[in-house]
Amino acid sequence: MKVRKFAISDASLERSPGQDGDIVVGNMVDQRHGGPITIGFGRYAQSQSLEETLVVDDVMVVLDGRLSVTNDGRTVTAGPGEIVYMPKGETVTIRSHEQGAVTAYVTYPHWQEAHEARTRGNR
């Protein structure tokens, strides 16, 4: 894969598997491109909440709006230009505020493959 630049307007945003909130994501780089990480964009409508036990290490950069991430009774709130790191194995609740949020993310390894493997293991 060669050097590339991405904008959120390039993303094909869709709902993540297993969640029903107004939260959409779009991978720009993932296992289909041969790299070791997934890079993409996310958009959270206002006042949305998502609880997840992470199957990958996840780094989220807030581009617009505000998000709060709660883990083990501790909450961090991030706004534009701030980064939240969420380690694999942790259970987090991600909440958007009144204005919603736009994020960029990087996961290691690929979140779709890890999520599919977890789903297959629960059958």
C-alpha cells in the first residue's frame, strides 16, 4: 500500500455490528489493504451510548464534538484534538454529548476480524 490521505467525506459510514445506536464507522484502511492496523472515522449522533468489551487496542481521536469514556468507574471526556486510548480487554462505555462527535480511530489488530472471531467463539 502506498502513502494515502483520507477525509471523512471519503468514508462509507455504516453501523457497527452488534449495536443499534446512531453510531456509524467507516474503515479507510483494514485487513483488505494488507497493513497491520485498521484506520477509520466514526460519527456519533447526539446523546448516544455504546458499551463494549474491547477485542483490540483502540485509539480514538476526537475531531469534532465531545465524547466521554467510562471504564472501571472512571470517566474521561475528550474534545477536538484530544486522544483516548482504550486497551484490549477493557469494558468501556462511550457516550456522545449534546452536539454528537466525529472521531478518527486506529485499532490493532483489525477490529472487524477480532469481532468476527469473538462472535464465532460464542456460538
